[in-house]
Amino acid sequence: MDKPEQDAYGRMAYRGLIAWPERLQREAPLLLRALGAGPSRRVLDLGCGSGEHSRFLAAQGFEVTGLDASCSQVQAATEADPQGRYLQASLTALPVADLASQGGALCLGNTLPHLCEEADLRAFFAGLAACLSPGATFLLQLLNYDRILDRGERTFPLVLRPGEVEGEDTLFLRLMTHHGGGRLTFTPATLRHRPGAVPPLELLAAEEVALRGWRRAEVEVLLQASGFRVRETLGTMTGEAWGPTSSDLVVIAERG
């Protein structure tokens, strides 16, 4: 999320819509392998959201600084971890003042597509390179937009989570509208399912956000232009090889 003044996710309770213990357990081997190889234990969690990855890495002995452009997400992370370091900052405004040289960085989830212009992505990668020590690792994960754009996919799998009230469920619905050139309108929505109620489904929150679906080749070219060397390209956070139909694009790059 790159524009602090437009906190489109302020009403979206993302933290409760993801099974975080299971996700972190799946991702832990790759996170520790990639970031553990850096020149120091100082790492940046870029687009940290409510701070789950930051807290996991801190528990593994890393010195983590979480950054997010969303004030509500930074507030949620700080409330969950008052001892942690979380800053509100745009990805295109790196390096942040008073930030020591970092031994690694991660940028996970759907963060990168919020940078919709090539100039913004170049500014992000160049600013990140200035934050990192030589030899530092950058772990980048986003959805595989090669697949999404080529197939014209409009939806992600529905997420169903227990509601706050027994017998109720919370549904997380994500829609995409394609506009060409990789540009998308992303529409996340949360709904409450109350069996027997009238109506049985209630819309809790919905937003529209402009995204850019970055393809693998575009990401790798711009990383290399900013002084990074791409070490690995994977298709999932559990280490499967990347292919045109992979679920994700995962790039492990090294600051030259």
C-alpha cells in the first residue's frame, strides 16, 4: 500500500482472515534460509501489514523494522507488538531516516502490485538497494500475474473463517477487473454469514483499489537495473519451481 493518505484497507480486518500459524509454519523454512544468509540480522518487512511476519522473524532472533503505508495496519501491528518497531512509510520513499544498513528485506503478499507505474517500481528498488548492505538478500513474493493476466482470472479462492459469534462465519471475497496493460481494479470484500437470519449474508466492508499486475520478466529486469542479482525464482513460498501456472512469483535477489 503506497499512498498513506488513501488508507483503503482501514476497514478490512485482514489479520483475522488468514490462518497465520499455518501460513508461517509453511513459509518458515524459506524465510529462514533466505534471510539467514544475509550479512546481518537486521531486516526490513516491507508492506508489513499487521506485523505477523515481523513478529515471527523477531522471535527467530532477527532485528526487524516493519514498514507499511497504511496507518491502520501500522497501528494494528504496534498494538499487537508494542515492543516492535513499525513505521508508516511509502515504498517509494526509501531509505527511511535513521535506518541502519540492513542485512535483508522481505516484501510479501499483494504489496508490490500497489505500485502501478514503472517509475514507482524503479524508485522502490533503487531506494531499497540504498538501505541494504552488499550481499543482503531481498525476498519478494507476489501472486503469479503471468497466469492471472494470461487467463483473465477474475477471482481468488473464497476464504471462510469462523466468525466472532458462534455459529457465524466470515467470508473474504476478492474480485479483479482487468483494464489492459496489466492494470487491474481489485475489490476485496468481507461478508458475515448468519444461517437462519434475514438476510443470511451481510456485507461488512468492501473497497476498490488500483493494482498493476507485474510479470516475472518485468520484475527481474527492474531488479537487475537497480543493482540486484536474481539468485532464485520460485513458484510458491514452500519452494516449488516457478512455471506459467504457478500460484505465486517468489524472487530471491541479492544486493550487489
